Amino acid sequence: MGRKRILSKEEIMTVTGEVLREEGIKGVHFKKLAVMLEVSRSTLYEYYDNKDELILAYMKAMMDEMGRKIKDIPSDDPPNDKLYQLLLVLLEHAQIHHIDQMIRELQSSDKNLAMFYKKELHEDLMITYEEMMVWIREAKEQKIWETEADEGLIGDLIFHSILFPNRQKMGVQVMATQLFNMIEHGILNRKD
């Protein structure tokens, strides 16, 4: 008998994320994940008791990763650079907005834990939103952005970019760059 393959939780999270993006929560099955990871199903049960526990762990890992990346945005960067980096992080973690749907679809797991994660995510996102609004005001005050556009509108455009369906077709980097260029420079073809 061959040696049992040792998995990292990161590998499991990566494959779980792929399946969730492609097929949604109903596509997540230990049998499928085991095939993709080239292990037996029993190996996955050593890490998680069931699919719902795995999905809750995935949601928590995604929330934690997004939070770390936002905190890693250098505080001494110009405000428009911070906003661009925030836009990248939001687009990279666009699945975050599916957490409500995931929680509704969970069958047998601890609903209290799921609701706790949902509440925690909402609180973290509100803190991020307020920080973003400070950066927008700073960009305007420092005359980096000479715009009469409403700060809330700019913030909503950045924050709700996760809902734009072209993200998957264009790719996160391309979409972030184009969207941010539109915010900073508009879309007019200026002939100076």
C-alpha cells in the first residue's frame, strides 16, 4: 500500500474555492474534492466533518485573507494608490458577496456560527468602507482628484465593483486598472 498523501488546509481551501466559483455551493462534494486533490474521501474527513463545516472554514479563511490584505496596504502610500490597492483586494475576493447565499444554502452545519461570520464580515466591511471614504476625501483634499463627483458615489463604485460580471471575463488586474483609470481620468477621448 502506498503512502498516504498529506494535505495542507490551504490546498483544500484552494480547490474548494475553485469549485465554489465554477459550480456554486451545490457543486462542493467530498468525492469531487478528493478526486481533484488526488486523495481518498476519508482523508478529507480527517480535516472536516462534513461539507458545511468545510464551506464555513472556507468563508472564514476568505474573510481573514481579505482583511490581512487590506491591513497590508501601506499607510504612507498616496490615497489614490491605497484606493487602487483596495479595489484589487475587493475584486480578488468578490466571492465575499455570496456569503449570504452560502449561509442560506447550508443544510446541517452550525447556523449560529454561519450567522456570526456573516455579522463579522459586515462589521469588517463597514470599517473598510469608512477607511476608503477617508482615502477618497484625502485624494480630493490633496488635489490628486480634481472632481466634483460625490464621494459616496466614488466609494460605491469602488466598493460594489465586486458585483460587475465582467470581472471573470476580463480578469481582476485588467478590470481594476481599467475601472480605476475611468475613476481617475474619465472616459472621454480628450484631444488637447
